Amino acid sequence: MIDVRLAIPGDAPELVRLRRLMFHTMKGVDEPGPWEASAERLLRAQLAGEGAVLGACVVDGDPGDGGPHLAACAVGTVEQRLPAPGHPTGRFGFVFTVCTDERYRGRGYGRATTERLLEWLAGHGVSRVDLHAFPDAERMYRSMGFAEHSTALSLDVRRMGD
């Protein structure tokens, strides 16, 4: 059995480390920068219950394997929209960081943390959960019931007026 727990504010540095590892795995580029300190501050605050509803489910790494660290995480938020038919609470979830440290891959930690996060989201009245799947993880998400919902369109508002 995999011991998955809810993250606490003190887990913020490790959650940022795993997020950076996720980006490295997805893009093949390691991009440290000021975003890390901003992400850590935001995680600490939101895991303490300030601001948006954010949840993170984690698996602790082996203590003898380089000190205290996280082996895996799944992070998501609850977004409050207007209620609608089929979504009476108006609460939607978005999963945006699922990552397992290379030392722990192949043990089911990604699935376990994601399943626990989905339970947490459901407990917050969420009726639909969205995510962007990295091709290597798409099969896992589909086996959990994720499927195409609609065509997503995005706009980078920083580029407006260029």
C-alpha cells in the first residue's frame, strides 16, 4: 500500500523541486529562475488555507535516500465558476503538477497521488476535473476515466498589443 498524504506548507520547497523536474521531463530543458521563489511563497500560503483552494497529495521519499524529500506529488486547484446544469456547485478542478522523482518511478506513485487528489477535489464539491496530459502519462489518465471534453483555446494576454 502506498502512503499518500496531503501536503503541508513545509512541503513547498519540495513541491517546487518536483514541478521543476516535471518541466524538465516535459520540455527537456531545466529552467531555474525567480518563478521558483514565487511558486514556493504561493504554495506555502495556499497550503496554509490562504487564497485559492489548492491541494497537493504527496508520497514521502525514503529517509535514507538523501535526507527528507518527496518522492511524488499531484497538485491541483478548485476554481469557482457560476453553477450550471450538470455542475450545480460551479466548482471545477484543474490538475497541473503530477511528478515522480526519477528514483521512485515505476512504483505507482503518480497514480496513487492523482487518485487521492481526485478524492480531495470531489470532497470540495468539484464536478469536473481538467488537466493537460504529457504524452507519456496520457494512458494512465485515460485509464482513470479522463477523456477529451472540448477544444481548448488559449490566449497569452502578455502578447496583446504587440
